Amino acid sequence: MTNTKPWEFLDDFRGRVFDGEWPTIPQMLCITAERYPDRRAFTAFSPTLLELDYAGVVKRAQNVASHLRSIGVRKGDKIGVTGKNSPEWALAYLGIMFAGGIVIPLDYGLKNEEISGLIDVAGVKILFCDEEKYDSFSNGSLDALYSLSPEKSGYILDLMSQTGEYTGETEMPSGEDLAAILFTSGTTGRAKGVMLTHNNLVSDCYQAQANMNIFHTDVFYALLPLHHSYSMLAVFIEAMSVGAEIVFAKALAIAQILKDLKDGRVTMFLGIPMLFNKIIKGLMKGIREKGVIVYGLIRFLMGLSGIIKKTLRINPGKAMFKGILAKVSLDTNRICICGGGPLPASTFKMFNQLGIDFVQGYGLTETSPIVALNPTEAYKEESVGKMIPGTETRILNPDESGNGEIAIRGSMVMKGYFNDEKSTRECMTQDGFLKTGDVGYLDDENYLYLTGRAKSLIVTEGGKNVFPEEIEDKFQLYEEVEQILVRGYVLDKKMKTEGIEALIYPGENPGDIQESRFGEIIAEVNRELKSYQKISRFTVLDNPMEMTTTKKIKRHAVKDPDPDKEKAADL
């Protein structure tokens, strides 16, 4: 990593394309198109092959903007987008911004009535959506409905031939104007509309690159839903900022993912813990099936590769394990990034041993979202990353171990919650730090470590604080456990003390797993835990727990087990 800032090239465009410290998202895209006009920008392999270069993306986005203006859209109007990841989704997002509008990205995994509720809350009158939901909204109160799929009328790519050329800079947004309002999926209750400005998103995009080099030759894989802040920023906006290609995924199916990775020759693969855990479990299972000797040899070589990578900063694993990586279509991959939740250090370690630069990041929708990212050349396996430039970090009310609520101040912190001044006030300190609700600590090199969520804190009989997420992470590589939720249960109402219980939903073929096996697994995990963290009872559930579309359990929605069917077992 050099001492120069990755965004210094912006100086060549300041005063000509934009003014101030940062360009807006449309200005950023225009800069990239000037630098790399013929570089492929968007690729989709299904349902039919669609490829667009950066010059073409700008032209098509501007034509969408021209159409929107022709029907009366003006600066500050809110326009919704909902659908699977696709070049059409991306063009709708960019076209809205070129028209001066505010994008309302809506989770297509929600029920139609839930989306309608968010449309009403945000005041959306124009919507882009895919074919699955098109008919549901065609008879509603919207002023205009456009399709992200050619199967329906008003298809976004057909709109472009019906309008004149883009009319220029009138009513364009400034850096301080809202770019998007993102409704959080929420593991703890009601969704809130997070208001993010162009400066929030663009500053976060470039400043995160101080911890990781990305290039116009990279190929990003847009697998996770783009309405989510993690994928929107770390894939979509990051790729556009440097002129990299984006390959759009249609489904989370492993077979399709592996095909896309191979066909697209992906170099940047961003995912969530659940996905990377499945990949590494499947890979190691295949190696184990080759016999004890082969497995032992490969694990020895992985250990050796990891030591060399960590101490000498040389990466022998890429060549050593090229054949193994090819089995999971990661042989062209340069970097894997995990976000959206904590990852077991063992998964982190094994990917790096195999030659993949595998890193974790941390952030919230309210912080655009990246605030910490592990540098590939100086990663720490237990950490969620080094704080990026432009962030100030404060640990509020730290305990004897240095753990406290993490608070952030910087250019990436949201403008506030939409139409919710009370919640905005509650989450901010008087001097402008955002209280994240996450608990953790910083080391002396400014690396961040997470220990849990403040709202899910368990207070034990001995007065110790326990964060369920720390314990749940220990179960991520057990194949028998599909879902686990650790929480407190009341031991003494008077003293307000809690014991620790685990709710488990088994993996595949639950009937084949004896309840005693779960007792064994918990006993194994308990041996790794401090005495006050140990699980004292567990329940095996008959049905899965409700999850958000980013695969986090909705803690507030978890009901107590049915005593007639699911008996708690004490340990």
C-alpha cells in the first residue's frame, strides 16, 4: 500500500466535473466513463446475456433521467426501485439520480403489503420493479410504474428510445443532498428510513479504498441484494468508482453462484458469513473424503501457507491450492470480503491459508456502511477491520475489559432517520457521534473487535455481561446446526439475573440427528467459553426462526418453544 490516497486522481476533475471535496454519484460515474469509456461495466448472464460498457451506462442512465423529467420528476422527488440484482436495477438507480431524484431501494423479499407500506411512508409515486411484483402494483396509487423485466410494459430499456437526449445539469443534486433512503430490515423491530447523502456514500466509497486496493481490471460479483447498504456500497458504488466490471447474480443457489464466478472470472467476491461457511465446509468435506493421509497433508500445507502469508507477506497458497480453489470457482478470485455479521476466525483463517486474500469489514446502514476494513497485507483474524480514514471512534462507558458501545463520527454518518427526529436524537451523542448499538473495543493499532449487540446483552447470576453473538459464532461450522439463537432466561426475577439458553433449529435431515448430539456440540462449545458464558439449557426447534433477507435471525420475533413439542434440555 503506497502513501498516496487512492482518490487523488479526483484532483484532475475538480473544478471541471465537480466542485468541493467529493463528486456526487452521477458525477463519479461520468468521471469513470471519461477514464474508461470502453471498459465493460455491467454483465448479466441470465435470462439472456447483457453487457454494457461505461460510456453506454452513462448514456442509458441519462436517457432514463430524460424520460423521468419529461413526466415531471424534479429534484428531491422520491422514486422506488425493487427487484432482483440486474443491470436494469442499476440503470434505474442511476437514472433517478441523474434526474435529481432520491432513490428508495426496497427489499424485493418483503411481502407486497410491506413494500406498499414503505412506499406510502416514503411518499413514493413512481416505482421500478421486476416482473414478479409488477402486477401487484399496477393497479395501485402510483403515478407511474416501470418494469425491470422485458416481460412487462414500460420496460426500462425500451423507455430509452422514446425520449430525447439528456438535457444537462439543471436541478442536479449537490453533495449534501439526499441520494437514497434505505429502510433497514431490522432484527429488533420496526424498519427505519436511513437518509444517506451523496457525500455520505461517495466519501465512504473512496476512504474505504485506503484499506484495500481495487482496480479497473477487477470484476465484482453482485450476489447480495443491492437494496442493502453493504452490497450497494461495497459492490455497486465501489466498482463504479474505479471502472471495474460488475457481474449481476440472479439467485443465491450455490450451483448458480459457482457458475457465475467461473464464467465471469470474478476477482472480488463479497458475501455474508453463512455463505462463506457453507463454501469452506463443503470444500473441507470434499478433502476429508479423500482419506486421512491426504487430508492431513493438505491441512499441514495449509498451515504452512498461512504462516508464510502472515509472517513474510508472501502468498504461496494461490499456486499451491489452485486445483482445490478451482472446484469452488475461486481460482481467479483475488479478494473475498465478508460483512453483514461476525465470521468465525477459523473460516477467516482457512480461506487465507488456501491463498485467498480474505478479509472482514464492519459497518451499519447508518454509516453508509463501511467504517472498518481489514487491510489484505495486515489483517487480524479476530478483528472486523482497521478503522478507515475519516472516522472518529469512541468506546462509550467501557467495562474493565475495554468493551463498550461503539460510537462513530465522520463524513459517512447518515443525515438522520426519515421523518423520525426522536430516533435520530436518541442515536446521537451531543457532540455528533452515532451510537451504533454494537459493543466492542479498539486495539492500539486502531483495529476494531466486536463482542455483541447492546440490546441483546445477558446479565448472569454473577453480574457478568454476556453477548450472545460471541457464543453463537462458535456454532457456525457445525453442519448439524442450521440456526442458533442464544439468549438469557430468568433465573431470579427479584435479582434480575439470567441463565443462558440456546434455541437450535437443525440442519438437513433433522430426524437423523439425536438430541444427545446437540448436547455434545454444546458441551464442546462450552469448553471453549469462560465459566460465566456457558450455556445451561437448550431447545431443539421444530420450525426455523424468522430471518431478515440478509439472513439474520429476527430476535424480537422469536417465540418461546412449544412445551408440548419442544422440550428444553438442561445441561
